[in-house]
Amino acid sequence: MSGKAGGVRRRLASTGVQPRFMALIENWGERPYNHVMKAGQAIGRYEIIKEIGRGGMAVVYLALDPYMQRQVAIKVLPRQFTFESQFRERFMREAQMIAALEHPAIVPVYDFGEHDDQPFLVMRYMAGGSLRQRLNGSLPFAQTEQILQRLAPALDRAHQRGIIHRDLKPENVLFDEEDRAYLSDFGIARMAEATQTMTIVGTPAYMSPEQVQGDQKLDGRSDLYALGVVLFELLTGQPPYTAPTPTKLMLKHILEPVPEICTINPGLPQVYEGFVQQVMAKERGERFATGAALAAAFTQLAAAPTIPAAGTTAVPDQTIVEPPAFMDRPTIVDEDLPPLRLC
């Protein structure tokens, strides 16, 4: 082992990362899953139209369900998920749990099975694309609140069923034709983890400290941390941590304090600083316990008025304040509520 690699391993050990996760972290990488199907081919009864996504754990195709005469998304998973009986049973069990997980903001799973020993999931096709495709700087504030109000209750529903997402990120937030947000890919990370043949499960930029440390007793607060990272990105236009390697990026979630959002986006009210610090607390006991509590706190902050920024004019009673750049409409100041001070 080189001195540099040995130093990384010692630092990982000092943070509480479990030994069996060290090699996975050190060798973590995004290796696109090798699966190719062409238009006109079929998976079960589903006719492939085109490939629409590819990542480390799956390939996604747009397909036609000839029975229902509707377009669907088919996620083809690695053969590792079913090549041994114990993995096949785990896949079937997890797929059934996901299919039974019903909520207006969770992408529904219509079907699942195997085709030529290849496991697959059939889901609703989301024509509005992903949140990642919409991120080009910070989102309009009203849109951020709207997304949070849909996703937080969906996470709570899953957590009440004992299902933790484990890989919440902008790529897994999808939109329908009417711009409503949905959570996708519940249980996929858990399936991959069961095979023990994949690289470390999760995406380094959004992993909670306890997830990086290999804590097997994860609960819903790990997902809420990831949601907090997404919110940080929506409010500031950039992720909280960046690093040249996945290993260093994951270590930052454990070791480095949460960056001050007001330093990145000076137009944000100061009270959002404390909110983000709580959402992304290193100790999960210091975070919000539920998505509902998180969303309620965010809405309460959003409802409070803002002290006019420099260069604007305050008028008694109700004043339309010149909004920060990240907002898409003016804020109405109500005398009954104490104003918030901008960063």
C-alpha cells in the first residue's frame, strides 16, 4: 500500500468508517452499466423505443406497453441482482415493497420481473425530465418550496413502511407533464447493497455521514440529510461540498462544517442559515425527525417577510420588496409578521 493510500485509509478509520467499507470507498467510481437494446426489441411484452438513461446501477429505456397502450420507463438492472437464489429472493421482495409503495409524489412501479435472466422494473414514464436537468444556478424560491412540499410527505410515507431511499439526489427527482415533482428509485440502492458485488451504494455528494461510515442501522434521517443537500443546491446553485475524488468528497460530509449559504447567496434571509445547518447536521439526532417537520419549518421561514435589501424603498403597511435574484416574484411585507434580515 502506498503512503498516500495508507494515509487515506488511516483517515477513514479515524472517522469511524467500517473496515469492510474502506476498500469500496477507495475504489468507488461511476462505472456505467453495460447493457444495450435497440428500438424494436422487447423486454417481456414491452417494446423498446429508445434508451433514455444510463448509470452505474441500471439502464433506462422508454418502451411501449402494448396491452395498456401507454409509454413506460423500464429500468434494467445488473444480473448480479438475480444470479444467485438469495439475491433473486431479495430482488423479488424489494420489488414487491416498492410496487406497494403508493403516494401521489412517488413514481409508481407497474411491473417487475426477469427477461433472459435480466431483472427489470417497469415504471411510469415521467415526461418532464429530472431535477438535475433543471438546475442551472439556484431555482426560483417558489418552485423550491413547491418541490419540497411534495417530496417531504413522500419520504415520510416510505419511512413509515420501513423503506429508506439511500440515494436521494436531483437525478432521482422527476417531473410529469404538469411539472409536479416525484421521487424515483426507491429500493434500488438497497438491492445493490445486498449483492455485495457493487461499488459503495449511494452518491458521494449526497450521502449522510452515517451512510459513509457504513452504519447498518440507517433510518429516515439519512434521507432527510440528502434532501438537505439537495435544498442547499436549490438555494445556492451549487452543492455544499466538492472534491477531486469521491473519497475526499465523502470525508467532507463527516469532517467539514456545512458551508454558510449566505456566503454563497447573499440574497438569502439569515434565518435560512440555521435551517440548513439543522437539516445537514452531522449528528442525525440534531436533524429534523420527519419530512413533515422539515417542510413545515421551511414554509414558516418562507412566509415571513424580508427586510428590503440595500437600494430599495420601504413603504408603511404593505410593501413590495425588490426580490433577490433567486426569487421569481415580489415578496409582500405584512406588518403583522417580524421581517427577516438578508445576509
